[in-house]
Amino acid sequence: MIRKTDPQTIAPYLKDASNFSGGRADAVIIPETAAELIEFLKSNRLPVTIAGAGTGLTASRIPDEGVIVSLEKFSEIGEVQNASIDVGPAVSLADLNNHLQDNSDYFYPPNPTETLAWFGGMVATNASGSRSYKLGVTRDYVQEADIVLVDGKTVTLARGKSIEEPLIFDDGTRITFPDIHYFSPRFKNAAGYYVQPGMDWLDLFIGSDGTLGLFTRIRLKLLPRPEEFISGIVFFDREEACWELVEKIRALEKTQISPCSLEYFDRYSLKKLQKNHSNIPETAQAALFFEQDVEKSADYDSALEAWFEFLTGEEVSLDDSWFAQSTKDLQRFHQFRHDIPVLINEDNSRSGRVKIGTDMAVSDKYFIDMMQFYRKELSASGLDHVVFGHLGDNHLHINLLPAPEEKDRARSLYDTLVDQMIEWGGTVSAEHGVGKLKKSYFARMVGPEALQDLRKIKRLFDPDDRLGKGNIL
């Protein structure tokens, strides 16, 4: 086991993509085996924070006391067996994708934007990505996990172990799920503990933001790799035309049009993207990236023709839109999607601005209301901003880009947006988790009684509040 105590060697573990500052730790502990991790936790009494890859946006991995445990040595990838694969918590999405591309006819469907994220963190936040519209989120693909509690207790949780039955740990200790009234939203959500009637114990740990246990092995379900993907980026001269098209796509039944991705870009996103993609139409007010998996190559032409026929009758600038003709085009379109957060961060670094980003979602019922509300409030604010994200899931990233003297106005606008999403029964975090930065918003979202219910869950596994201290609650 490696132990780092020098401040200079600890410093890299006190950062993540949120730019949160002020973290502190006495040491970084790097176990090389599960046995070393268990031995350390059994003897340790200090608060413990789990360090992921540092790609998170909510400061979950940054403690203000205690020790950091990094599972960076747990990077083994197993073999594909029965359409599943075992990965260590330090395996990145890019690692797994490369492994499967070279060694398997299967693929892992969720595709978060940050491919360097580790699976420990992705499971801890129930990460999603552009394909969540059809293919689901991390929770849908976790079949089993080896978990260690902060006191060193261990358990293997697999599908089928319901919270209606006691949870029995390897040492014979057992707990029962508390009598609570809180349930999670049923649409896309990554805020707080997942709670639904009759769920599996495993579901409770997925999305728990590093506050209930540490994953040492994760078994993932895989799907057969589609032989083809249809992909395109279509442009609109009117924002509402894009929103209306998405509603029509959702209403389609039993057709060849069945996208796995529906990603939105507002006109400010397109303006920034023109730096890398000069052929974006100057008149475009919005764009929609769509992708559809095609199981068999023989069905590709008819599915593509169905898309052209459908779009021909819509308010789409077809002559200016792009449709993939090759694998290289598919990669280029994905790069288009991934470029926008990178470009925003580069612009902010040059100008000394700090991005204030939202991660909220609502149910389908409020989709158009949400879009109109965002446009009205953002326009009235006068603040520089960019809007993009998962339109199919009613889940957009509003990126406020205030000048230093506009920060208070930006925070006030953020509060206004949160209040409305909560009024509509939405979530304050659809994919990034709560961590330390969104706790106050999460508290407003669920209310005091629900917080008490969630604390009951926390005390089951960590009665002294030592694991992930300061996250969620």
C-alpha cells in the first residue's frame, strides 16, 4: 500500500473539473489490492474521501479533512463472458471502449462526454451521455459489484437482491432497509440516493456519490455491437422548429426511426463551434445531432431513407445539414458534440471567466415550457451563455459565462432556474451528481422530510458520517 503525506504529492488529489478550491487532507492512501483496502479501513478512524479520475464537476472527491483513498491501482479489465465484463473502478471509459473494439463483438452503450472518467466515478454518479435517450444510463448496465464499507465490511451485490429482504454482509452482519417515504424521480436523475419500491440493494449504491461504499469490482452488461450507425447534424433557422421536431420524433411509433441520441446546440454553441467547423450555416439558430444504431447492415439503407423522408417534411435546412457517409464522419460528428465544452473552457481560461453550469431536467410534460422559460430568462439576463445537451431527455446544460462583475447576477439567475425546475418537479442534477456544490439545491428539491429519510439510509452504512463527508447531505 502506498501512502502519500507530502503536501505536494497530495495536491493533485485536491482538484477536479469543477475548479473547487480549499480542499485539505492528511494523506492519500493507495491500496494495491482489496485486502489492503479492507485492512486499512478496519483500522482507520479518520474521514475518508474516494478519489476518482478528477473529471467530476461537483467537488465530490475534494475533502476538507481526513484521508483520501485512491483506487487508481484497480485498473484490470476482465474478459467478456455471457455478454458482461468485469472492470476495476480505475478503468476509464476510453480503456473499456478500446478493449472491446479490439477484442469483442459487444459494446458498452452509455457514452459520457468525458471518456477519461473512471467507472468507479461513473457508477457513483450514475453517469449517462448522449445515448441515454434510447439506450439508458449507467444503472441499466451494472449487474454486480464488490463493495467495501468505510469500516471494512464487505459484500457482493448482484441483481435480484431486493431491499425487501435483509442485506447480509460477508461477516454475517445484516441490516434492513429503513421505513421511509421518499422516492426518487422516475425521469433522468442523478441527485441523491436512488430509492424506488422493491429495488435491488445494488441500485442504492449506484449514484450514491461516494458516500455509502467503495467499489472494488464492477460487472457491466454489454450489448451486441450494431453493424451500422446512422448519424446526422441538422440545422434550423428557427429554434422552435428543433424543439417541435423532437416532440414529433418522440411520438413516432413502430417506425424505422429510432434514435439513441438527440443532442441540442443553441445558436451561441454554434457560434463557438464555427472555430473548429467553418461549414456551420451562418443563419442557423439551432442544431440537432441525432444518431441511430442499426443492428444489421442490410437495414441501413431503408432506415436512412426513412430519416430523409421524415425530415423532408419538416422545417429543416436539409441542403445545409450533414449526414455521415463513413466511419470517419461518425467520429467527426461525435467530435462536434465533444468540442463545445472544450471550447467553452478554453475561452474562459483566456478571459479569466468562471463557468456556472446547470445540470437540470424535467419530465416530458414540461419540455416545451422548459425551453421557452430558459430562452426568456437567459435573454432577459443579458449574460453571455451557451446552451447544449441531451434534448431527448429534457436535460440541457445551461452554461452561464459571466464577467467577474456579473457573478452575482449569474448566481441569482441560477437560483431562478432552479426554483422553476423544482416547481415543475424536476431534478437539480440529471447526470453529474450532487457532491458538495449542489447540496443546497438538492435540499430545496427534496425538502426537509426527505432529507431525514436519506440520512436514515446514510446511517445504515456509515453511522459516523466518515465516508464522502460533505457530499449530498
